[in-house]
Amino acid sequence: MDQSMPIADPHAEIREEVAKLCARFPGEYWRQVDRDRAYPTEFVRALTEAGYLGALIPEEYGGAGLPLSAAAAILEEIHRSGGNAGACHAQMYIMGTILKHGSPEQKQRYLPGIASGELRLQAFGVTEPTSGTDTTALRTFAKREGDKYIVNGQKIWTSRAEHSDLMLLLARTTPRGEVAKKTDGLSTFIVDMKAALGNGLTIRPIRTMMNHNTTEVFFDNMVVPAENLVGIEGKGFRYILDGMNAERLLISSESIGDAKWFIHKAVEYSKERVLFGRPIGQNQGVQFPIAKAYAQMRAAEALLRQGLGKFERGEPCGEEANMGKMLAADAAWAAGEACIQTHGGFGFAEEYDVERKYREARLYQVAPISTNLVLSYVGEHVLGMPRSY
């Protein structure tokens, strides 16, 4: 079966090296991490030491200075190999806000440490319990007092908060009722989580159906130095939006990797499993769902590549980033369905890894942007229909 990339794949060498690294962390490793609800510390350390988590950081700050398509190749290969990059992928796209909008001092202070692995920037404080995906309705407030901000509020689904040194936080600095546009009055901050923990910052883990190390965080008069404000006060919403297309394109690549893993696993099992004197893959009822999932994956992959190309050329890519994320997540889920159905009862057995990957793949139809919001974006911004919300 040919699930290979095009012959002219510029990142073939990166994929090969990432696959070698992932081979050191087989299914047994991920099953144990999942079973213990643990953080894959050894895997993240290996990625960091190999320089992969600093792939997008410019060379002047100690990174590799690679394009977004290279980061996508890294994440896809991790998932294609049976692993899960969710423990660390945010470090690739969160730092873009600092790189693009941070002061020279902030870049010099944080980016080299992030590139070397000395600092982890993996926590993204945006979503709140009462506002969900309506980001402009968030209530966390940062009040300026001299040379510092006092932050009060709460965030939820803040993944990796327990395993991150820094958080990129979005908070209101002007009440919503006092701004002309609801997207105004939001500001972005770099939070030193190690210093804040126990000093106004509280982290509570949330147990979910997959091991995603997610939490809710509480701010009770947490102090953030004014020098940690990113860019201009009140313009933070735009800074966050700038990184969302990159996030969605990278998440799409993970779903493509998941789909390829499921398809490969299903094909191999369908050829090995013999019932009624013939391989089950010879039966159209088994073969066709796998083939259809493969077609879905290739279509989503093509849109992803188109989006990556536009991003790297500096062209608008919201359509490709949003639709690509939705279609890639759908393709991964279809492949997971075909895989678990092909394995029958064994698909539910922990030792085959199918059930773990099945749980993990489901997340991306909800996060980082739900399917309904993707469709709303397409309806309004692509098709020119009236705003639906």
C-alpha cells in the first residue's frame, strides 16, 4: 500500500529521522503512559534534544528556522508512528505570538530557552468555562497597577499547565461594555508559571477520556509584571488570531498521521486475519471502508499541503486551515472506525493500541476549533452567507 509522500517531498529526511526517534518509544511506552495518566517526559525530552520542538524558532535564537511545513511533517510522523504529539505540540505554535508581536527583550529572554528546552512554553490560557469558543466573552481580568498587572479569573482546558514553565494568557484589560468592538480590550501576557504557582495561580487536573494532561487554572490576585505584556494593551485578540491558522494546520497534520496509522494497521490485519478460509481483507465489507478512509485522508492531505503553501508564502489561508482541520479530523475518525471494525473484538484490546489511538483521534473534531465553528467560518467568510452567531 502506498501511503508515501510525493517523490519531491522536501522534508523526507526529517520524516525519516523522526520515525527513527519514535521507534524508541513503541506502543508499550504509550500504553503505560496512558494507563498511568502520566506525561511522556522521556519522549518530550528526546524531541527537545533532537531540536524538533524548536523547529520554527529562528536560528538567531537557537532554533532551526524551518518552515511550517517542516513542523507539520514532524507532528504527522509522530502520529503516523503511533505516538501522540499532544503533550508538546503547542510549543511550536504558541511561541509564534512572541516571535511576531513580542518585544526584542521578550524574544531574547524567552526564545533561546524555549529552543534549547530549558523553558517550556506549552500552556495556552484562553478558553473559560462560561464562554467556551466565544473568546470575546471571557471574564478573566488583568488590572494595571503601576508596573504590574493583577489577574483574577479562571481558564479551562488549559492543557500541559502542570508541565509548562510559561503560559500565554489572554485576559481583559478593558471591560467589554467599554469597548467599541468586542474584540478590543483583550491583552496577551507571558506568565511565569513556576513563580506564580501558589502565589495566585492554582492548577487542577481534569480527567478525560484520553490522556491529554489538561487542567483548569485559577487566578486569584496573580501578579504579572507589566514587562510581560505582549505588544500593545487591548490588541491581544489579534495576536492570538495570528497563530490560529498555524495551530489548525499543525493539528491537521496530526490527524493525517493518525489516519495513516489506522489505515496501515487495518490493512495489515485484514491481510493476516483468516476466517472461513480467506483473509478478511478479501471481503468488500472490510475492504471498502478502509479504501474510502484512505481516499478521505488523501483529499484532506491535499488541502493541508495547499494551506501550508499559502501560509509560507504569506497568503491568506483561513479557508484551507479551517476546512483542512475539519476534513483531516473526519478522515482520522473514519480511518479509526474502519480500523476498529476490521479488528473486531481485538480492536478494543489495549495491547493493539487501536482503542487508545481511537480515543485520541476523537479529540480533534472538537478542539482546537469545533466542527460547527469551522462550518460557520466557511458559510460566512468563504460563501458570503449571513453571520450565524
